Amino acid sequence: MPYLTADQLEALLPFPQLIEALRQAFAGQYTVPLRHHHDYKIPGEAEPGALLLMPAWDEGRYFGVKLVAVSPHNRRRGLPTIQGLYTLFETATGAPILQMDAKALTNLRTAAASALASTFLSRPDSHILLMAGTGALAPYLIKAHASVRPIKKVIIWGRNPEKAEALAVKLQNAQQFGTPILQYSSVSAQQLPSAVSRADIISCATLSPNPLVPGQWLQPGQHIDLVGSFRPNMREADDEAIRRSIVYVDTMEGALKETGDIVQPIQNKTLRPEDIPGDLFSLCRTEAPGRQSPEAITLFKSVGLALEDLAAAKLAWEKQGKR
């Protein structure tokens, strides 16, 4: 059975094609059980690890499952926070036909989902992107957002200023001839309020337990993309940011249960489930409106969905079979 490495997946799944595959998947017919999420104790660590099992299947050709371990303490050890494996099966026989690196698959499809949401929710003329977070997902989010909007400037913020600056320099130097050249820079914590205020799109990919983006910093016309929070005690935007924004999610079922960016505002009566006009399913099926005015503040919160993994894995399988 073939195995696709991270480098092979990146070559097989360019963002324009992957985003379109996700768009078709959310508009199509898939079965996606709510993912299994189990916390487990890690010896010597205060923060638990998380085991995620994410199955999905289409109307008869393929099914797949992702096994992922999230280990927050790995950052101190220089190891990836997310590790795991994805297996794609052929429905007719039940035979496994392809395995791939789950971390790379997760990074690619997560960034593609954010960019897909951005096509509905951000202003078409958005050209300044603030990236809050310097982890493995950050470069993918930058590239994905830049594939759907005319991004010219990328501002990077991280808790470690040296790491933010190093990432900005690395991405600036890694740009390829013949592609749109982006201007990268980094900001300190003291500069974060002004960076938030002048960004068109604010993308957050952190494991923060406390809000990073207060609503008082936001300006009309912005789009906020929240990726990091996957537990009810984690959040990246405060209640005021939620109150000022038109809030969308990737999946209603998951967002109402799993993320503090939605669960806590509902508990605080800042947000009601019926205030959320749509998710990626209803957006892609044209059942819900996207951005309605240039002045609106939109917010997209993703928790991840096995449908995204299956759509990406199917695209990788079909493309590698043609090589």
C-alpha cells in the first residue's frame, strides 16, 4: 500500500485545487460522524494529550479515518504538536488503498478550509494578512489565504518575538520566482493592537487558553479566521469580538460542542446558536449568505471535520494515480 509523505502531499495538493475539492465536498453528500475526542494523561505533564479519531465516507467509492495525537508539550522537545496517520479505503472491497502523513494532511486541509470560508466572508480586496501564531500551520494558512485574496503584506505575531521574526525572514527568503511576492514582517506584543487594527484578514492558529484578539481592536470590514481552539477551555477571541462579528463555523455540530470561541460566548449569553447564519455546508450549497456589506466584521471558527480529510485524501489518491 502506498504511503504519501508530507512533501508528496504538498506537491499533490496545491491550494487552488484543494480548496475547490473542499467546496465540492461540502456541497455534496457525505456521512461524517462526530469525531471522537479523548483526553489522556501524559506522565509528568499538567496538560493532557488528546486522541482524535475522525471517520468519514462518501456515497459509495471511498471511506477513510484519521488517527491523530495532539501533544502540547512536544513544543519544548522540538517535536511536532500533531502526529498521526490517515488511511483511505475502497468502499467496494473494504481494502485500504493509501496511507499518508496526517500532520501534513491536517495542515493542508485546515488551511484550505479557512481559505474556502474566506472566499465567502472576507472582502475581495483584502491585501493585508495578520498571522497570529508561528507553529507548523502558519505557513500553510498564509499560502492558502494568499491563493484566494490579493494579499501583498503579511504581518506575523507570536509569543516568542524571535521565532516570529525568524519565520518572517524564512518565508520572505523562500518565495519563488514567478509567484506574487509578499512582504513579510513581524510585530511584538506591544505592536499587536495596531497590527490587528490595520489587517484585512486576521488568522489565528495558537493553543492559547486566553483571547488574543479583543473586540475593541477590530475595525469595520475585517475578517477573523480562528483555527487554534479545539477545546471548550481554549479561545482566541473575546466576547466583544464575538459580539461585534457575524459568526460562521465550519460545522455547527462540532463548533457548538468543542471550541471555547463558541461555547463560552454562548454560556455568557453573548452569542446564541441561532445567531450563527451558516456553516461551510450551507455556504457551499448557497443556503446561507456570506458577507453582506464592506463594513461588516465577519468571523470564521473552524474545529476541523473528517469530510475535509477525506476530500483531500481522495484528491491525492486520484492525482498520484495519474502520475
